[in-house]
Amino acid sequence: MSDKSPEMEKFLNDISKSFFGRERTGNQCVTCGSTKVGHDDFRDIISRKEFKIAHICQECQDRIYAEED
């Protein structure tokens, strides 16, 4: 369950749908569409929390937040 207001959830879903063509609902990554987003599919608690916020799977998080050399 989200701590966000229904209005905020709608806003975030609209943005995700606009950028990625997917809403932030269920267990699907908005970036790649993967449904491999179970508890054990994340490296650590920070990554799991990030999924709750942005609905981005571990693989996409790794790609998006990769440190540049």
C-alpha cells in the first residue's frame, strides 16, 4: 500500500505512462516491462525501496544509476 495520496499516485502513473507507456501498478518495471520484481530479485533494501517509489527493476536500476568511469 502506498503512502501517497490518490492524486499523487495518478500524477505519477500519468508521467510513467507518458514516458514509458506503462503505469506504476502491479509488479512490472515501468522501464523495461519485466515482471521479475519479486523480493528476492533485488540486491538490497535500498533497491527494493526504489522499486516501491519508481517501479524500476534491479537490472534497470543498475543501468540507470551506474557510476561512470
